[in-house]
Amino acid sequence: MADEQFGDPAGRCPASPRDVFITVYGRKPVLEALNDPALTIDKVIVAEQSRGEEVQEILAAAAQRQIPVRRVSAHRVKVLAGNGRHDQGVLADVVAPRMRPLDGALKTLVSPVAVLVLDAITNPANVGMILRTATAAGIDGVVLPRRGVPAVDPLVIKASAGVAFHAPVLRSATAIQACATLRAAGFAVLGLSGSVRGAASLFGDPPPPRVAYVLGNETTGISPAVAAQLTGWVCIPMTGDVESLNVASAAAVVCFDWARRRAGDSLGAHRPRRAPRRHRIPK
């Protein structure tokens, strides 16, 4: 993917295929995607020299669903998959209905709104678990920068238990650009850290109605360049001589604290409250 597509300093860029599709590679993952009626497959790409029973099953499954199949060179498959060791000569572009560029999403998100920004999180398992948790909690978006964070690949998909296909993924060139874009859109951009002095408790005052939580690298935390874009810091209070949580665990705490507050209408949103449901007590 050419870098010129990502050159806007505000993180705005033309939508690329990586903002629309999740590329699944490897014979078994591709066949599983083809056999899942809940997934929309745009196309299947097979290396010209690929043969064997599994390839025939893939071609048959694609034909049954009337999905176009392209034959290209093995080198082209490796380039498109981005992983020459595990593509096995086949890939499929799966439509991700909730994946979109960050700047486009900001035009439609209505307060109260919360997003996560992943800064240099490198473990695909963590990325997958964060996508699953955020989707379950109703978070409005998870910013996966094109640089510094693993692509949504079979490892991420497996860790998310398949939720990645339907997760609200927002794309930006880098975490730095994402934070700058969010700030310009009126978001409070809060870094999560257990070591920054003066960080406010996540469980304290209600967050602003437009908030982005930034999660940093598993070892080094939030990078200095991203920290310079923050409007504040928050921490998860902990006891028992525990210094920190795995980043995916910390993300779960952040996501469901937000979900709890939104359910309780404690986010400053001007919405009518529902009357409490009355339960009959059996005689």
C-alpha cells in the first residue's frame, strides 16, 4: 500500500481497500470464511500454481456463492496478504460493514460517544480481545492505525472469536494523527496509565460526552509523540500490590465502565430517562 495515501497531517485520506475489507489468508481460514453465510466475501484470490484438495474446496465454495475468483502470481498473493509465510497461496477479501476511516465516522457519531485509540499495541491477541470487548460493551469505535498496530489478520480474528469482522473499526494513518483528529472534533483524549502522577481515577467524575481513551504498548505504554496529543490522563485504581493489568484487561475495564455510565445516563447527555420498571411480587 503506497504511503502517499496516508499523507494528510490530519489523518484524512481516500478510502483504501484496507478501510473496507478484512483480508483473510491461508487455506483453512479462507474456507471457513466462505462457509460462513453471515460473511460477505468480495473476492477470492488464488496463486496460479496452487493445487490440491483444499484449493478445490475453496474454488467450489466460491462458485456456489457466486464469488469471483482471481488467479494471480504467488508473489502477488504474498504482497496482498502482507504475510508471505502463511498465505498458502490463497486469500479472500471479506467485507467489514462497520470498518471506515476515522474522519468519515466523526461526521456521524452523536454524543455521548466513546472510542479507543490503540498506540503501538503489537500483540495480535491483545488487538483481537480489545475488538471483542469494545464491541460487546457498545463502544462507538476502535481506532486501529495503519502503522504500528497489527492488521486485522487471522490471528486477530481468532483472538476476537470472529467478532473482528463486525467490530466498529476506525482507520487512521497513525495514532498521532488519530489523536489530533479527535481533538479537533472536540473529543477529550485521555491516556490510560498506572504510572503518571496526577492521573484521575477512571471511576471518578463522569467523563466528557465525547471521549477517546488511548491504550499504549504492552511494554512501554503510550509513546511520547502520542502523549503530547493528550488532553489528560486516567488510571485504574488497584490494590493488592498489583501495579498494572494486561492492556486487553485494562481495555475491558474502560469499556464496561463507560457502558455502565451510559446505561445509568451519567455521561452528561440530555436524554429522557426511562421510568423504572415495576416488578410484581408474587403472593
